[in-house]
Amino acid sequence: MGSDFGLNRFFALEQVAFLRRPRKHWGNHLNFSREFFGAALSEADPARPVLIIGAGWGLEIPWRSAPRNTFGWDADPLSRLGTLLRHRRWVPWVFDDLTGAFASLYKVSRRVQVIEGLGKLRPAQVAAKRLAWLLPSIPPSPQALERWVHDYRPGTIICANVLGQIKPMACRIVEAAFGHRSPWINDQDLADPLHDAINVWTAGILRSILQVLRSSNSSLFLLHDRGVVHQEADIALGEWTDSWAEQVKSNNSYLEASDPLSGLDILEEFNKLTCKSKSRWIWPLGTSQIHIIEALAFKP
């Protein structure tokens, strides 16, 4: 089963597709994000490096506020050029896959579809169940981040809307591996072993990344999807509660929603650090796709 899949090209296409989406209702989100990241960059110690993970093309990043020794990190090979075009700044860059596991995920997703020795394809659902069983054999591997933090000792690390994207990216990588064949069980009343396995796998990836961040001795500024509502709904946020679901207010009796962080609570994961600020807001990303964004700042 041949493949011309390239991880960097995949990330570039995903980024371009995101940037081409209509932004009619993005104004508040972009303002809140730029204010949050701008404060992080203004407070950063100019004597120590700053790292922006998920910097992308700089849509949400006010690079004019960034100290000179600020690095971008994004696996999209066009992101550095995009930042130059948008902000007129040629930024030192890291292009590694933050998880260290996406390439292996794709390879295993391709391999499980082929019957060894026969070269024939398994039925898609059979291959999906086999992939679900094998996912634990693909360990999280954030060594690139660990090495960078060890070598550069950054004073500030910013995670720019990347943590909540790991699960959907994993799903799209699996879909790319299966091609025109769907790996998912479409009946919502039936359990989907692959979906459940990816949820557990993503939680492990996130924990490994958070462990590196937690032990970095850096000031941390994390902005990410905390929840996603998958329907047209009139929603608002009440007073802060640690449970994002309890903070969402709606006249709808039922909301179809998902947790991009696979059950992890970053406030709980970082309970040994001092939380300087916490806030959430609503981002109507697109039709039937309303994101609850969470922004957290921690001191070491």
C-alpha cells in the first residue's frame, strides 16, 4: 500500500485551510488572544529566550511586542515565511513535530490496513480496531521540546492554541492514512473503539508535553481550546468555574460538545505552580463549531 504522505506538507495544508476560513466572527477572539500574548511578551525577561509554540503565521501573535531573543515553533514549513510576510520579522524557528509521534501514527495507520504476506486490504473497520489496539505502542516523544528547553533555558514559554489541536490533528492524520475509506463508526449510538483509543492516546501525549513545560522553570502562558460545541446554539459564559462545561450557559436543553484536552485539566496538572491569571471566552470558529477558549498564566 504505497503512500506519498509528507508530515510537513500535511501541516502546511492544514494551516493554509485554517487561514482561508471566513473570519467574520473572529474579532473578539483575535483581540483577546493578542492582548493575552502581548502581555506575556511584554512581561518576558529580555535576558532569557522566549519560545512561542504553535506560532503559526502570526495571526494571533503581536510580534512587535516580542523581545529580540524570541523563537517560533511550528511544524508548518511555511510558518516562518508567513510570519515574515505578516510581521516583517525573520524569526529563529523550530519546525519539529511537538508530539514526536505523528509520523509513527501515520505509518502504523497505513500498516494495519494491509494483511501481511498477502498484500490485500483489511476491511476499514477491522483495520480501525487493529489500530485502536496498537495505539499504545506509539509512545509520546516530546524529546525535541525537552532538548530545546534544556539547551536554551527560556524564561517564558507561550503555547499558542496548540494543545487543543493535537487530538483533531491525530484524527485527520488517521483519516489521511485511510484515504477514501472511513475508519470511524458513524452510528452515534455505537461505541467507536478507535475514537476512544485516540482520546486515551492524546491524553498521554498532552501529559508528556505538560511535564516538560512544568519542569522548565519558565513563566508559562497557555491558550487553548477547552471545549467545542458542535451545533448552532446561543451560548454564553457565566462566572468562572474550574469545570468549563458548568460555566457554559444556554437555553438549549442539550448541547453536543467535546473536550479537546481528552479529559485533562491543565489547572489540576499545574497545581504546584502559581496561577497568575485565568480566563475563558467564546470563539465562533465556523458553522456549528463554537469553541470555548481558555487562557492560563503560571509562574514557576
